[in-house]
Amino acid sequence: MRSSASIGSKRSDYSRGFDLPEDFDDDDDAAAAADCRGSADYGGLGGAMLPVFLNDLRENSQQDLVEVTLELEDDSIVVRSVTPTRNHDRAFADDGDGAGAGTHPLPAATALERNLSVTTRIRQKFPWLRSGSSRAGSEAEGAAAAALDRSRSSAQRALKGLRFISKANFGATDTEELWRKVEARFRRLARDGLLSREDFGECIGMDSKEFAVGMFDALARRRRQRVARITMEELHDFWLQISDHSFDARLQIFFDMADSNEDGRITREEVQELLMLSASANKLSKLKEQAEEYASLIMEELDPENLGYIELWQLETLLLQKDTYMNYSRPLSTASVGWSQNLSSFRPTDTVQRISSSVRCLVLENWQRGWILLLWAIVMGCLFTWKFIQYRNMAAFRVMGYCLATAKGAAETLKLNMALILLPVCRNTLTWLRSTRARPFVPFDDNINFHKIIACAIVMGIILHAGDHLACDFPRLINSSPEKFALISSDFSDGKPTYRDLLSGVEGVTGIAMVILMAISFTLATHRFRRNLVRLPAPFNRLTGFNAFWYSHHLLGVVYVLLLIHGTFLYFVHEWYRKTTWMYISIPLLLYMVERSVRACRSNHYAVQILKVSVLPGNVFSIIMSKPQGFKYRSGQYIFLQCPTISPFEWHPFSITSAPGDDYLSVHIRIVGDWTQELKKTLTEGRDSSSIIGRAKFSSLGRINHTGQPKLLVDGPYGAPAQDYKNYDVLLLVGLGIGATPFVSILRDLLSNTRAEEQMESTTETSRSDDSTNSFASSNVTPGGKRKSQRTSSAHFYWVTRESGSFEWFKGVMDEVAEMDHKGQIELHNHLTSVYEEGDARSTLITMVQALNHAKHGFDILSGTRVRTHFGRPNWREVFIKVASKHPYTTVGVFYCGLPMLAKELNNLSRELSHKTSTRFEFHKELF
């Protein structure tokens, strides 16, 4: 006797059946048939069989006595839970003599294994039952025990997964539009009206060719076909199946891709093959090499009775329980926060309130920049007006009119700006000022932006000053009447000059030379030239790039000499104290010269010994060097490096990745140009030179051969936005690729501070003066022996990278955080953008393996650390909302290091969430 039931989506027509037990009593056939007929309202699922099977379990296997909870859902029966009964637990825990004297609780692991066993037997007997759970137990028992409920948030997220068409939306219009694009590709790729198997991926818009071929074969097998080419009608049928919005339909396709022999079961070899297919689609060679190991891991979890195969319901269980598996390990990468804030309650509803709130938020964010720029503009306006009025009352005004007064007013602003433009590049002075009381009032992070703004003002001043002279007052002077010229003839040795005389004089020559040199310097400093975006034919291609910018900027030294000469030989001013050019630029110029001298002297003093060079994946290498005597720095700061072997003039900045308490300095360098390429070659790749340091020569720090090392000079440290991280309650650190380097030092410093606090809390006042404690607490203890209060209480670190090998750069730091951060102070979030985002069918199996391995072994399969790797880019809005919800009424320092494209989005979110929530976000950026 056999009963069958039809299930599936509206677009498919599949039937599944089950056989009655061989020992089923014939006398009960009529009753069973009646029961089956009576169950037609539930889709004809043969409802009589389940009670019979459960009764058989109760009579023949007391050790398998369980309580099964079922739920009827439309056309199916769902197993919600399979748990042991209390009486059975007690009986099973009694002594072997049956006296029942002992009532020891049943171990959770034993209960879990038995329940899985019973569940498996139920599934073997009734394969048409949908998954209710893959594990049973209770949280108190410490085992994974949640019933598989599709109404849960984790299950709801999973139901949106297994997308084969990542660009499709659920709207019918969008789906039809996508099909029209598929049709167009079919006409382009088809030969004789047939689309080849190899072109299927390109036709449906899937760039993973191997994965698309596997899906093609699975869809063909469902049609009982073994074909290499398909027609338009067959393609449309394939398209309807892969674009089906039903989770069950997508799950069935995914299952069929692995089930190559169509027996309804997946073996370990088939899981391994599908896993290798997914690894190839995501370009994860390391995962592909370990496919056999991870396939065994899946089978071990889903096939506890070693049947050698798994079925559809088990695969569904693993997918929907992914987040539950993740929660078994310490949540280093997923913040379980309570959404305590009602974000809408902070949104003003009235238009006036909304505008006033926006203005207030804008003022709070920009008041530092605002008052600096306002003061600067006021000073320039006052100087221009003062000089304009001064020349307005001179005799020369009658000859040359407002042209002369305007040119002289512009010249006065030029003197000021030529002095101010030096201050933002005095790095040592700015680094010192960051630690003074001026820090809250002056936006030192915007020093380069202010430098650029002043440069733009200089350009405008030059146009106004030189333009008025050349096009207005010079022509008026040489064409003036003898009566008017007589008023100023004494300033020109009683002889009227010609236009050529004016240009060939000292003022004319120095003025023209300054304009030419500044035009060259400013042009090569523009973004397109500096970033090598302008393509010029040889040999002019050398005029682009950083080197051209760096060398051309040194022409400005000549400009300052010419400016002093230009300001000395004036036509209408003869008293030395009225020639004010030297008064403006002398102090800033002297300060800048002292800075450069200090830099040169300090770099020779800070010559370092290279302790270790490590070549890392992703075109990166790290240098660990000795810490110079007296060298002190803060986390987040950077240094300049020079290698005289490569160039005695070039200095390049790199963020420090070691912590202030370490006895060494470390930097991580990405090879992006000629200098970094030569540095790596000098340190690691040479064979004939004795100044080469190979990685194999170092077994540990301290066992070093200093013979023949290349000389490496260090200049710094210099201030950066991230060094002020202790001024914030909470940190949100965002690094793109190598942009994570300034934040690694911060993480290490936070751990050092935490470790110091723990040691100081557990020791007496006397022991706190011990050498061992001081070595850990040096960055956190004042000279008086008192511990500084640490304002920062929590940190969220988001690292976004394209290459999985990048995680090797700071693997030690990740492991250190996992081992030492007992208070959960630091949350680490790794995002790999080269893998298809979570929910895509091409990354689904990888996500499953990742969840299982994380739950069982406690480390991530890609990074090799306890920090889970997320696929795709973060949803930054959700990140900010979660941080605001977890940390209400606090100030969050948002520090970003990376490409400019993301800086704008993070800045806007910081402004928006500061406006809409009680949490204030302050954004700081470092661009490369």
C-alpha cells in the first residue's frame, strides 16, 4: 500500500510518497485507508502513519521514548520539537538494578544525541515531513535546542537567501524587465536557436561560469534531460525556476545541484563537489584545498548516525539554524544589542523644529572650522580695506585710480596667506599643539584642507594683483598726462617708464618669476596630476605622480626668496618699516626652516635596526624595527621612513601598528609605487647584496644578525586624527584594506590598558610600583604612580577588504583580542567583499561551513581567528543605528582610513544619526 502527496510551488508539480511498514497489520488496512482519506484536508499526507510509527517506538524501544510536537501548516505537517519525557529521563538515569535510588540528571549531550537519533528514524520512515528542528534540548542544559521556527528573525533572514539571481527584485515589473535582458543575451549568444551549456551563466547574468554550469545540469536533470544546448522555451522554464520567490523552490534547486545521481540523498563526495564549486565561484583557493575536510564536517553534523548521506530536510535545518550555530561561540563579531532607543522619538515633526535641529547639528559639527575661517576672512578683509584706503589717499591714486588701490589691497592679503600657508605643514608644531588646550578649539585634522584653501586664496590674490598691474594701472601710468605724472615723477627718477621698463625692472622680473614657479607648483599639486590620472606622452609623463608634486613643491623655497626681494623694491614706499613683506613671512618661514632642520637631525638620530621583515599576502610586507631611545608616540600616529639606499631625499609616511607600550616599532606597507617596490626588493629579494634581510633569517625577535643591513631612517611621530581616540566614550573604527593599520595600534593599546587595569586591581599599592607591572602600564600611569582614567569604554572595529589573505596581516592581533578581552570591550567585524554577499546561492554553502566550523572549533574558516568574516560590504546605516542603540547618550568617535568614496557616506551618517538619536557621532578621516 502506498500513499502520495503533492507539494511545491505553483510552478512545479512534484509528488512524494511513502511506504507502509512491512509489519503493518492487514486488519487495520481499512481503518488506515479511512484515516488517509480523512487527512485529505491536509494535503493527503497519510496522517494515519505517524501515530502507528510513534506507537511502535513506544512499545519496542523504551530508550527512545520521546515527546513529539507537531503543527499543521496549510498543506504540510511540521515537526516542531522532539524531546524526552520527564518520566523517561528519570528512568533512564536510574541505577542499573532498577531500584531507582539515583536520580542523576541526564547529560545534555546524551539527550541531544538520542533526540537526533529519534528524529532521524522519524525522517527515514516519513521523509515527507518538513523540518522542525535539527537539535533538541534546553538552554539550561547548555545544548543547541531551538525549534526551527520560520517566524523567527534568523529564519526570516535565511528565507531571503539562496538567491540565484542577485539583481532581481520581487516586483513583477522588474522580473519581466530582467527576462527581457536575458532574451536579448540569448539572441546574441545562441547559435542556430540553441544556447550552449557554457554560455548559460553569461545569458542569465551570472559571472560564475562553473557554478552556472552546475545549476544548468541540475535544472536539466529535473527535466530528465542530458543536454548541452537548450532552446528559448527551455531557457524560459529554467528562468522561472531560478527566479522563483519561494524559498522551498530555491532550496530544491540547490539540493539538486549536489544530488548528481538523483537519488534524493547527498553523500559526502557530492557535498565536497558542491563546496569546491562554491569556492571556485568566490575565488577562495584555500577553501577549495580544504573542501574534503569541510564536507566531512557537514556530514558529521547532519549525519550523526553515519548513514553516509543527508536529505533535503537536513540541509534546510542547517541553513535556517545558521545564526543559532554562530551564537554557540563567543560573539566577537556580532553585537547582540538591545534596540533600546526609539529612533523615531528623536525626529522633530514640526518643520521649524526640523530646520532648527538641522542648523544646530550643522553648527555643532562645523563650529571649529567656522570660527577659524571666519577669523581668517575678517583679517583678510581688514588688511585689504586698510591698504586700499591707504593708497586711496596717495597721489598715485590720481594717476592710476582704483586699479592701484585694488592691486595693493590684494598684495596685502597675499603677504598674509604666503605666511599662513606654511603653518599647516609644520607637522611637529601641530603634533605638539594637539596635546595642548588648543585641541578642542582648533580642527587640526583639517590642516591639509586649510592649506589647500589658503592656496586657492593665493591664486585669486595673484590674479587680482598681477591682473590689475598688467592690464590696468601700468597702461594708465604710461599713458598719463605730464601734469598727472608730475605728481609721482619722483618715484620713477623723474622719467616716465615704458611698459617694457616696468616689466624688466626688479619688481617686474621677480613678480613674473614667482607667477611662473607658483603656476608649476600649484598645477602639479592638483588631484589629477598628483594621483597620476593625467596621461602625457614621454618624456612629459614624468610631470605626473607624487614625485613630480613633491619636487615641484620645493620650488616654493625660491618663491619666498623672490617674494622678499619683490617686497623690498617698491615704487611708492621708501621707508623700511613700511615695507611689511618680511614682517609677515619671517616668523612662519623661520619656524618651517627649524622644523626641517629638526627633521634632518632627528632622522639621523633615529636610525633603526631592522628586526624582522615579513612578506604577507595581498602585496603587503611588514617591518619590525628597534625602538629608538627616547622615541615616544601615541596610538594612531604615523612616522616617515627613508631608505638612503633607494633615495636620499624621499620620505614616505606609514601608520604605526605597534602599541606605545611595545619595545619595538612596526609598520605594514602596501606596495603601490616605485619606492615601496624598491624597499621590498632591497629588504627581501636581493641575492648579491649583503644588505638584504630574508624572512628565513629570523626565528624570533632578539636573534638578529645586524651585519650589512640597509640603513633605515625614521622621522616622527606625527599627529593624526586617530591619536585622540581616548577623548571619546565609544569608538567606531573603519578601515579599508591597508587603512586598518592606524587602528591596529589602538586595539593593542586598549588591550594593554585593560591588562594593566586588571593587574593593578589585583595588587597592592606596593606591587603596583613593581617593574613588571610598570612595563605593562607605562602608557596608562602618571609619573606620580596614579592610574589615568580611561574614558573609552568600548570599540567597534570594521575591517573591509577584498582579499581573504589580508586577514593574515593582523591575525595575531585578532587572536590577542579574543584571548585577552574578557570584558567584551572590543567588537571586531571582518568583511570580505570578494565573496558574494550572504544570501547569494554561490556563497550559501560557504556560509553553512563557516557557521558549523565556528560553532564546533571556535574560529573562522577564512581568517583563521575567532572573528567571524562577513561576506559583502557592511550596511553602514544599520551599523550606525546599532551603535547608537547600544550606547545612548554617549559621544562616539568615528575614525575612518581609506579611499575618499566611503568618507562622504560615513560623514553623512554621523551627521544624520547625531541629529536623530541621543548619541553624538564625531567623524574623522585619514585618506590615502
